[in-house]
Amino acid sequence: MRDLRAALELAKYFEHQELDYSRALYWTQAAGGFVETSSMQRHQMRKTQMGLTRREQRLLRLIQTKGEKGQNG
């Protein structure tokens, strides 16, 4: 569970502080792997996975529009 939380916090940090969307995507996907091996209850696991999926989709859109490091144009 700690690995999941750490990966999620790193994903948030790279997305919002560093604007490094590729690294944020990496940590989001790593968090998804931790969810699959966690001992969470099924409901919490689904909720967490849905949030990670939304984050991943948003990051992919940001990478397409702004580039990997959040550069415009």
C-alpha cells in the first residue's frame, strides 16, 4: 500500500509541479501495477483504478497537446 501511495504522490508531483507529463504517466502506470497486487477491498481497488485511468487519459491528452515537459507549441 505504501508503494501505491508513493507512486501516486510522485505522479501528482510530476504532473502539477514539474509539468513533466511523461514521468507523471510513468508513475501513474506504476501505481496501477501496485493496485493489482494490493490487498485492498474490491470496491476500493475499482475506485482507485478508475481514478488512475482518468489520470492516465488526462496525461496522454496533455502530452499530445503540450508535449512531454508541458511546453506550449
